[in-house]
Amino acid sequence: MSRLYRRNRDLSQPLERLELRVDKPDEGRFDRFLVARLTWRSREGVKRLIEEGQALLNGERRKASTRLRAGDLVTVSVPPRESAEDGAPPEIRVLYEDEHLMALDKQSGVVVHPVGAHQEHTLLQELHRRHEGEVLPKLAHRLDQFTSGVLLVARNDAVRSAFSDLLEEGGVAKVYDALALGRAEFEEHLVDAPIGPVGDSRILMQVDPEMGKPARSRFAVVEKFPFATHFSIRIY
């Protein structure tokens, strides 16, 4: 998917089209390239996309076994999930609200915006539904599906931009509570390792000393249990 598309996409709407540019490390079979990126679809589901012409190589239909080369463009018309979307619209829990922003109590299991297999019943879509006809709120940041916590939503571009600047400049303290299996042998530990995406994946991340962005996490033990440790983790 192009960076321009990612930057301008309306995240309140389900994903309908993907554009994937093939880099040198991605050269190989057409079907394997898609399996690695459409992680919410099975191998057979990817094969059907190719056979039905929903996945094109440089604008043309090709066999699953076609070899890709660096510079090729793969376009995918993203169909609905292979199984029906479960669940209902998420509950909006407002902790604080004024004319500039909203602070929401985001629960574990709630998807913030459409991504991958989760194209319906997201928090952002429900917010937009409730504010239809008004200036639509925009995410100031994101939390993963199974992470609970405070989610800030901007009511205008100025607030969203200001908050983004604060995040980049370290003006916002981000602290997580985590329960990890095993007893830690330390009381405090700093992890300093740049991270970047795995290929074109929008989900998978890896330590990447050369191209990754700075990432520092300080783990502090809150309490130790027989088989687990409660950590307070500050993200820098």
C-alpha cells in the first residue's frame, strides 16, 4: 500500500483497496507475496482472490505461481471477511469531554479503527456515527485491540496536530501495566531497540537497527508472583 494512500485514507471506512509495491526482498511467487500481507485471509482465500481477478499484477490477471520482480505493483480489491463479522458496535465510555477533545475508556478487545480482518464495529466508526452532521472527531493516537486504557480523540485538526507534536517531542508520558509469565530477575530494566515493520505489513514489527525508529521501554517491577510478574512499563 502506498504511503500516500495510508496517510489520506479515511480510517472510519472499511478497507476496500490495497496497493502493494514489490521490493527486492519480496521477489517470489504471487500467491506467497499476498499470503504474507493479507494475514486475515487463508491461503485458499488468497488463491481465490487471484483466480477471480480481485488481485492484479501490474493491472492484469496472472496465475498464482507468477514470479514477482522488484517494482511490480500488486492491487487487491478487498472483499468482506470470509466469515461474518461478529459482535456489535462498541460501547463509548467517555471519561472527559470538552469542545477540544474527548478522553475515552477503551476496553480490551475493542478495535479502534478498521484494519485487516476487522472492518466493522470499530470505535472510530461508532464515534463518527454518533457525530454525523458535525465536525467528525479524529484519533489523536491508537491502542491495540487487546490493550485497554485511555484513548484521546481530537475534535479538530489543531488539537490533533498539537498532540502529535507532543508525542514526537516526548511531552506525553505513556505508561502501561502488564502481567508477564515468569518471575523477573531484575527490579528495573531498559530496552533500547529501534523497531520497524516486517516487509509491507501494517501489523507485524521487528527490531531493525538500520531502518527502525527509536523505541525505548523501561520495565519496573510492581509485584512478583510465584509464576508471573506485574510490570509498569513506560514507553519513550
